[in-house]
Amino acid sequence: MYDVVIIGAGPAGASAGIFTAKAGKKTMILDNEKSVTKRAWLENHYGAPAISGPDLVETGKEQAKKFGAEIVEAEANEIKKNGSQLTVVTESGEYEAKHVILATGMAVDLGEKSGVTTKPGTEPRIKAIFDVDPSGKTNVEGIWAAGTCAGVSMHTIITAGDGAKVAINIVSELNGERYVDHDIMK
């Protein structure tokens, strides 16, 4: 069983995976290769003077893998709840988790099918978003949302930060105390 399964490997999902894996939590990121970021050219992402969307996505996935996250290329079709356990169903298998993060960009259909409440979108061309509390929790226990699908701006720096925020909140919940991750120069 995974501590966290993250659905989506764009900036929100990969960022969440970096934090959960670095915190020692068993993490899987499901990547359907449909990130809208893969069509972007970015000159406004902090720390990267200019970077292509595909390079940003690949760098994020590699960084998450460096800390132990498993990346599986698959489309999530359903999230089933059985008590406190969640099962993410894909065409290639089922993955059990304590927590699931929906980092699905502009898509909310998987969450809706799984009972997650939505509300009208806040960004241009975004029809619906998940109704989350300030920590990223949805109405379904154990399912969280981060990034554009959770109502934050589509800008990659903002979705990445939101993914990190949600991950920190999950790690804190799993640990039973507030988690902080600060590296120090060696």
C-alpha cells in the first residue's frame, strides 16, 4: 500500500511527489502524458530563466524519482473507497493508498465520478474545479486536490507551490505533527 498516490505528473503532481517522497512516504505518481504544461514555453518560472514545458515536466518527474517516488504511465479510471483505504483503478492495475492527490489540471471527471464535489471554475476556460478546503482536502476523506483542478492559477509556479502545500499537509497528517523540510548547504 502506498502512503500517497498522485494522479497527474505536471507541476502540481510532481511537486507533491517530490515532497512526499523526500519525507519518506511511499509515493506513486500516475502520469497519463496529457499535461497541458507539455505545450508551454515558460519565461516566468522562478529559478528557470526559460524552459520548455516538456523539460519542466520531465525535470519534476526526475526529481521526484530521485527521492524515491515511483512513476507509472497509466490513465486513472476510478477511485474506490473502502473504509479508510483508497484504490486507484487504472487500465494496467489497481493501486491502494492512504491518500490520493488529484493533480489533474483542467480535468475533474475522475474526481466527480469518485464523489468529489466540484464548483464553478475560477480561471478563464476552466468550467469546474474541486471544492477544497485551504489545506487541499476534498469532501471525500483521503482525497485531496492540488493545482488548477483545485482552483489555483494555471501558472506553473503557482500550481507547483500548491502541490507542495498539499503534500506538506498530507505528510503532517501522516506524521501526527507539522512537517517542515528545510535543506541546509553542506
